Amino acid sequence: MATSQGGNGHRNGTHTHRASLKPHVKSKPVQRRNSTGKDHAAVPGRVRVAVRLRPRNAEESVADADFADCVELQPELKRLKLRKNNWDADTYEFDEVLTEFSSQKRVYEVVARPVVESVLDGYNGTIMAYGQTGTGKTYTLGRLGEEDNAARGIMVRAMEDILANISLETDSISVSYLQLYMETIQDLLDPANDNIAIVEDPKTGDVSLPGASLVDIRDQQSFVELLRLGEAHRFAANTKLNTESSRSHAILMVHVKRSVKGRDAALSSENGNHPHMVKSIKPPLVRKGKLVVVDLAGSERIDKSGSEGHTLEEAKSINLSLSALGKCINALAENSAHVPFRDSKLTRLLRDSFGGTARTSLVITIGPSPRHRGETASTIMFGQRAMKVENMVKLKEEFDYKSLSRRLDIELDKLIVEHERQQKAFEDEVERLATEAQERISDAERNYVDSLEKERSKYQKDYMESIKKLEEQLVMNQRKNEKPHMKSSGEIPRVSLEELADLKKMLQKETHLRKAAEGEVNNLKSQVAELKKSEASGKSEISKLHNMLEDKEQQTKKLEGEIAILQSHLLQLRLEADETRRHYDRGGLEKETGDLNSLPSQVKQQEQQQQQQPQEASGNREKPSIAKLFEQVGLQKILSLLEAEDADVRIHAVKVVANLAAEETNQGKIVEAGGLTSLLNLLKSSQDETIHRVAAGAIANLAMNEANQELIMVQGGISLLSMTAANAEDPQTLRMVAGAIANLCGNDKLQTKLRSEGGIKAHWEWSDADILMFMHKLLVE
């Protein structure tokens, strides 16, 4: 019968697991309401409670052999009967009833798996075991199952499910393992860290342990090694009820960060150089879930456990912390106005688990022995009260601006490296072409000069040889004509005619040679002209290359401008991240995330609205708008803008500070945050007359408070005001300085120092109107 019931429950557990795998629909937080009926399953966000019965051990089998178990389980009805005597029993209902035959897998399916799936969806979840010492809490939660795989506990199985449902490339898991021993929180992964402080957010009340070790998990084996290390450092002792009784509360915290897919969270590589690329940037959406597994130390009675000495002190501390937890459960079950979470460090750590935003599942462990009926009844009543506690389950979802910033930085570095590489390649190519063109021109000029010189030498040599031959021939002809063998004067010698024919041929030959030489010279001239044209073409190509280089320089300047735009958008995104976190802290997760305006734009918008309003209504509306801006942005961020590089930003920021200083309630906050020092630095460093005028007015407002007057004097305020008055050209600036010094004159103790530093002397350099205003201020004082 028990086997069939367990099988039925296992099918139910499997059905719950499949149903939870449907696409998650973001729901509104559940409002707490009083539950008076028995249909607890219909209350969303309620703490789920399961009861698990431990089988009899060897000692109980002998001692209680003649007695029946004090409890009777009805798992098919999810009921438990606690026997008062042989004929009477009390009946209790739970979300799950697990018999002594229920496997570790069955326990995980019905108790832990729904919580683990909620953590993967971005919710906080808590799994906790409560019961008398020796009833199997550590076996249920922390069993490693190295020898028997079926004996693995909830911690090991939960991590297996988490690792199976995330991507280690985009998601992350980190683990902390702690113990609460004698009201001190100790790190089980770093025993030297034995006094960790609890930090609470004053706005949201969230509890964190910044001093605890946080280890990233990449595989199941490393997680098991961490659990083994932590268990080795946990305190345990041998008592009459348990040979290895845990003397501390063990707390395992698993932080799961998952990226939500389907969002445009990355930069597109195709539009990396597009000037409007920043418009398409969207930060990735991440969900942060935290799983807390709590193995409580067992409650015990001193007379039964036999604790003595230090073990007795440990038992007292355990019982006190469990008693404080029971008081908180009672207050939450009764919807009490006050819940004493601060009575114990255990209740402070479990504040989110009971009555908070986590999805909580509690397993209470009991034994069958009738000798421990009182402890069993107390454990059952604790579980009954816990079932009445309702949590406001809330999705932990936010934008991952850090990841976006890292991606933008990487993309920016890639663009810069690629631009530098292209620029270097272009410069090398231009240098190569210029060198090649210069070498070609030099070779052409050198070849032209050599060819011209060779031709000139050749023609000169041929010309000299021809002249020499002609002279020799002429001499020979003259000798022949002088011979007395000449015939009659009318006859022409045959020899002389032949010689003349030869001379004529030689002259024709020389003429041909001269023409050939002239043709060769003309050919060389044409080659020289072509070389000149080639030189002109090379110069034109070099000019084009220079123009291309200038265009490339303009593109470089354009890229630098785009890089500056990217950097400004990075700064704006960081401001938006701070604003988004502030909205989340105020519970604004359900609102649609909008664009956040920077502080200077808010101040400009307010000033434009004030200029458009009538003069008689501007005074009444200015303070609420400035107060609203002060409340939304924060004083520290306003003061940080006093040192901005943009002059307009500094002017708007100092105007805001001056308006805030006009109210006495803000003056102390401004001085404490360093606003007075920043205003005096503006008088010293800035050259802007508007900044001098507004800063002097703000100092005048602060000087109305007697506590601030001496601070102004100590920081050299009088000298700076005097220097401002001496350099001022605007009468309004002089009036502001006069008002500040007049407020300081109202303090008798400071008048002597005021005269010594030139504050009074500066008054006599003002106009008559300024002096009258100053004297009027003195009379009023």
C-alpha cells in the first residue's frame, strides 16, 4: 500500500515539474491576506510544508519493540495522525506526507524541484529542514551520495538541475557556504573568516553578507568538493540522541544569473562604423535568482540529549535561535503588526524566506518513537503555523549595464585598432608609390642623359672623320691638277670628273648621315618629352595620393568624433544604470523602464519652465521643482557636477545648489557633503562672471547659519570674496558678495578677522548702491 501511494505521489511530482517548464508569464506580486480555510494549495506564494518520517533506528527497535509508533501516516490523503493514546489521535494536513519508505529522489521532486525551477526563472527560493536532532535533516539536504548515487540529498540534486538548465557561456553560478554557530556567522569555505557581519539595505530591507566567500561553479564535481570541504569544517558532537549531532545551522547560498534571450543586447558587427550605431544599443536583460538551503541544527531537550559543559552551551544557543524563529513564524501566521526578526541572526538571515519575496519550501522531519512524542508534536505544530505564512514572490529582473559597457569597450577597442591598422597600411602604400615614382623619374632622366651623350659623341666623331677625308681628297685633286700633262684648255680631264662624282656621292652620303642624325636627335627629344609627361603624370598621382591622405585624415577626425559620442553614451548609460537601480529599490520593477534624463537636462528644463511662467508664480513653483529634483537625483550627484568640464553644466549645477541653500533645512547637508568647499573652489578657479555671481549668492545663503560662518572664514572665504569683488564687472555680482560679507559681519567674533583679511576694505570699492545695500544689511543685523 505504501508503495502504491508513493508511486502516485511521484507521478504528481513529475506532473508539477512538467507544468513548470511552460513559458513563464510575469505576474504581479502576491498581496498578503489572511487564510481561514483548509484549501492552502489555492493560496499563491504560501510556504509549502512537507513532513518526512524517519524509520526506526537500531536503538528504538529494541527499546520500543513493545510499543506502536506515535504517528500514523496517510500519504494518499496528505494527512498525519499523532496518537495521544491507544484510542485517541490528532489529525493534521500537510502539502506532502513522505513515509519512511520515500526515496531521496521522491523527496527532491515534491519538496525542492518547484523552488529550484523558480530560482531558474529569476525568483528567490528557500529550502529548509526543521526537526528534532537525529531525525534526518542533514541526510535529507546534505547527503553527498558518493557511495550510493540514489542517496544524494537536495543540495547535490538541486545543483545538477541548475547546471543542466543554464548555459555557462552566458550564465553564471556562484556559491557561499556558511554556518551560524553560537550566534556568529562563520565561512565554511574559509575557516579563518569566523565573524561575518550582516548588512541590511535601509531602503529595501534586503539582507546580504559581503564578507562571505563567493566561489564560481562550472561543474558538478567542483560543487561536491566544496560541500565536502564545508562539512569537514562544520561543528558536530556525540549526544545520546545522535552520534553526529550538528551543533550549528548550515546555510548554502546559490546565486544564479541568467541572460534573458530574445533581446537585442549585442552590437551588430555590420554597423560598427555607422555614426548612429548608439541608437540601436540595448542593454541585455538578466534575471538573478538566489537559492538558500538551510540545514537547521536539531532542537533537543537537555535531559534527553545529556549535553554537558560546552555542548550544553551549544544546545542553549541552538534552542534560543530556534525559539526566535518560532516566534517570527507565529507572528507572521497571525498577521501581527510586529515580527521580531531582529531577535536572532538566524531570523535576520531568513527574513526574505518567511514573509518576504522568496518562494519557500519547508520539510519537517520526525521520528516514530513514542518516547519523543512531545518533540514530534512541537515539530508538527511548527509546520502547521508555517503553512499559514504567505510570501510576496517577486521576479528579480534587471538590465545588465556592466555587460553592455564591457561589450562597448571591446567594440571600441576593435574599432580603434582597425582604424590604426588601416591608417598605417594607407601611409605605407602612399610612401611606397611615392618612392617608386621617384625612382622611375630618376632612371628616365639618367637614361636620357646617357643616350644623348652617346649620340652626340658618335655624330661628332663621324663628322670629324668625314671632314678629314674631304680635306685629303681635296689635296690629292689639287696635286693632280698641277701636272703638266693637261690637254687643251677646252678638254676636261676624265679623272677629275670621276673624282667630282665621288665627291658628290660623299657629300650626299654626309647629307644622309646628317639627316639620320637629326632624326635620331628628334627621336631623343620626343623620348625626353614623353619622360617629362611621365614625370608630370607621376606628380599628378602624388598629388592625388596627398588628397587621399587628407581625406583619410578627415575620416580619422570623424571617427574620433564618433568615439567621443560613444564615450558620452557610455557615461549616460552608467547614469541610467544608477537611476534604474534607484527605481528598483523603490519597488518600481513592475513599471515600464523608460529613458532617463541626465541632471543637466533636468535643470535646463526646469529653468525654461520657470522663464515661461509669470513672475508672480515663479517663486511659488521653483522650490517644489528644486526639492523634487533634489529628492530624485541626490545631493552628492548635484555637487559632483560643480566640477564638470562643461561650463553650462557647472552654471546649472551651482544654480541648483544656491536654490537648495536658500532653505535652512538643506544648509547643513550641503556643508557636510562638501558643497561649501566646492563653491569656494569655483570662486578661486572659475573665470565665469555668472558662476561667481551665483556661487557668491549660495555662500551668502550658507553664511546666514552661524555654524557655517566660522567654516567660511577658516577656508579663506573672505579672501576669495574680496578677490571676487575686486575683479567683478557686474553690479549684481558685487551685491551677492556684499550680502555674503554682511552676513559674516553679524558675528562679532569674526569681525576682527574680517577686517584683517580685507573683507571690509572690499566694500569701499563698490558703487554707492552697493554701499547703501550693505549698510542696510548692517542696520538689520
